[in-house]
Amino acid sequence: MVSVARMLRYKVCLGAILLILISSSRSYARPHSPAASVDPKAAAIWHKNERVFRRALNGHQRNDEFDQACLFFEHMTGVELHLNYFTLGTLPTAESGKDFARIQAWYKINKSRLYWDKSTRSVEVRPEAAKP
């Protein structure tokens, strides 16, 4: 028969092992390297352009904001947008909603590559790291 003291020792050891495993798995899931972090200024500019694009999809557009957002996203992502180049500016088309979903998918994967470049005063994309 196993004594109560021995069972408690096993539980304490098992708890310590679980704590070590959980804390080490979290460090692998969320890398702390600077390359994996999101630049707050680049993210703010990205989200501002997302709001402009979303408003245009809903029929609300101001001046050339949508034009600028489209240029920004095409430059950042390389996604070719389906747009209506109207005399008074750029307008979204039926395919623009799908384009927006592709832009958001790109951001989800690549947001840590975006950074604010002080010299050009613009958001830039870091090159992808070489795969081993």
C-alpha cells in the first residue's frame, strides 16, 4: 500500500513537471525575437487603410482615400486588386470583397515583416527569411 506522503510527493513532482512543460511550450509558440514582433506604427497605418477599404466596400468613400489605400495594399502585398478606375477616382467592384479577404490573409501571415522606415517615412516589408 502506498502511503499518503508518497502520493503527495508524486503529485508535487508531477505538478512541477507539468508546469515546466507548459511554460516551455508557450515560449515556442510565441517567439520573443524582434523579427516576430509587430511594429506598432506600421500596424496602425495598415489598420487605417483597412478601415478606408472597408468603408469603400460599404459605399462610403472620401476624396482619394480609397485610391491611396489601394496603392498601399498593392505595394505591400503584391495582391492585384480588381478596381473600377472611374474619372472621379477609383471605385470598388464586386471582386473587391474577395481582394480584401486576400489582403487580410496576407497580413495575418506577414504582419511581423512590416516596419516603419524612418528614412522613407513609409511602411516597408522586410524580405522573407531564407528557409533552411
